Amino acid sequence: PDLKDEYILELLRWADGFRELGVYANADYPRDAKKARELGAEGIGLCRTEHMFFETDRLPHVQRMILARSDAERDEALAALLPFQREDFLGLFRTMDGQPVTIRLIDPPLHEFLPNHDGLLHDVTELETRLELLKGKPEAEGLEERLARKRRLLEAVESMRETNPMLGLRGVRLGIHLPALVRMQVRAIFEAACQCTRDGVRVFPKVMIPLIAHSNELHVEKELLEAEARAVMKEQGVKVAYQLGTMIEIPRAALTADQLAEEAEFFSFGTNDLTQTTYGISRDDAETGFLSEYLQKRILPENPFATLDQRGVGSLMELAVKLGRGARPKLNIGICGEHGGDPRTIAFCHRLGLDYVSCSPFRVPIARLAAAHAALRSET
Ligand code: PEP
Ligand code: MG
């Protein structure tokens, strides 16, 4: 819609008076958050913190952290990353002043931050050949050092290779494997939140843990997180109200949502991973090659990544809402997978009694209308 058109703005304001679902946006940077607010978002439902790690000024520190050969080396790299992350969160909190900001701890497998394996192998082979040809000549000197560096990197990448990285060391598993990384992220969130509070900016951080399958994982990560949050608030002499929650994106999480709700104050459905794990179809391969051809055959009535499968994935969501609210009646529940901006999914979320949907900033106006539509339809 043309958001300069007075009629459209009036229609959206009118829709806001009817809808029961909150409309949040997925935003990783202050510029996205600003856009989201302009389009009427009432909070950030997902900040994928890993995106910040790919920025060119941080990537060398991230790689140093991954390749560190001692805790001291790792801590040094994490200390270099901390000010960047603090700035990231300061920007988000300031932009969203007074609205909730859901920050998800780092999710993807770490090898994604390292150079590609095949490219490295190619570089090593090429350097070896060139060195062989230049043997004994002065030009060989610098090349030897480069080769040694590339070999170290290749070795590290090979040691981290997994057959199924999307089912490997990612999400909460990564956090439990590298607690210092979680502590750095939590420190950055709370240092930024304390500073905002001192500056008169109202902050409401919601810290979210990805890829939880078992309540024990949530328990371990929560203790780590709360201890760091407490330590920062004590150092800074500021108290910040926050919430701690979990993504529901693995079928087991939905099936045991009552246990998770004992630890979590909010749930957010990650329907991208939940669809992948419910169907057993790789989300990364669904748009290309054999799997995309397969999905086009329409044996499955719809591409479940494009259209929420209300019967399968939706049943897991329904169960999670029922179990979760059974254990914690005030449990706050939303959705932040790609489906969260789709009007049919929004109508479904309304029927399930979710508190909010979160979608890309540009879909926020459509989501506001769809949420109102769903509320009006259920009245008639
Ligand atoms: C999801 O899985 O739906 C989700 C929002 O997380 P991501 O897409 O980052 O895995
Ligand atoms: Mg996910």
C-alpha cells in the first residue's frame, strides 16, 4: 500500500482498532527497525544476531574467536566483539524506545563464518604447486607463510564439518558448547539496556534461545544467561525488566511445551525450522534442484515453506499453545518464521490465540490489515 495516501493510513488506523494480534517486525539493524516503526510495527519479534557477525569489521574477530587455540585467545576475540554488539543493541533499543525488542542468541553453525571449504582446498593446492615451482627462490618466502595460514584454516574448517549442519552444532547447542559466546552477547544486551535506562530511553529486552528440543537445554542456558544479566546489572547499578523465552521450532519442543513453559516466559514459533523438521525436507534445498521440482509436482498440496501447513505444523503449534498456557496461563506467544507475514497464517494465529505475529518490515501494513480481518471474521 501507498503509505502516504491518507485513505490507506485511515484504513490502517481503523484496522488497528479491531485487531487483537500484535504486529511486530523481524529486524536485525536499527535501519530495519526504523522502517518497521514507520510502517506501524509495535516491537521487534526477531533480531537474528548472527547477521551482525558477518559485517566486515567484525568477521576477523569472529574468525579469531572460532579458531582460538586457548580460552585466553577466545576471550580476547570476544572482548573485541563486545563493543560492536553493544552498539548494535543500543541502536535497536533507541529506535524502538518503549517497545519490546526480541533478541535471539546466535543460531547458525560456526563454520558459516569461515571461508568455504572447497575454495580453501583450491587455494592450498594452488599455493603448493606454485611453491614447488619456485623452490629455493626468494619469492617462495612469503608464499610459505600464506600456505601455512591457509592450511591452518582448512584444518579448522575440516574439523568442524558436519554431514547435516542444520541438525548439528547450532542454536542452543552452540551456546552450551561455547558459553563464553553467550556471556558476551548477554553482556552486550544488558550493558546497552542499562545505558539506555540511564539515558531515559525505555527498554524492554526479550532474550530468546533458538533450537530448543528439551527443557534441560533451556534450564542450562537460562542459568548461564541469568547469572550474566545479574552480574551486569549489579556492576552498572541499574535494574532492567526483561523476559526470557524460547523458539518453538523443533517438534519435540511443541510436544513438551508444558515443560518448556515452566522455564520460559514467552514462546515464538520458528515455522521455517518447524516446517523443515516436521516434514523432514531441507529448507535450504527447497527452492532449487530436485526438491523444488518435487514440490512443483503438487503431490504435497502446497509448498509448506510458502504456505503454512495448518494440518501438520499447525497442529504442533496448537498443541504447544495449549500445553504452554496450561502450565503458564499468561505465557506470551508469537510467530517469527516467514509465514508470520502471510494473511492466511495470520488468520490461523488469531484463531490459536497468539499474542503477536512478526514479519519483515515491509509486510507490517498487510499484517495489520490481515489481523483486523481475522478479528472481524471471528466476530461474525
Ligand atoms: C525459523 O526457523 O522459523 C526462524 C525464524 O529462524 P531462522 O529462520 O533464523 O532459522
Ligand atoms: Mg530457525
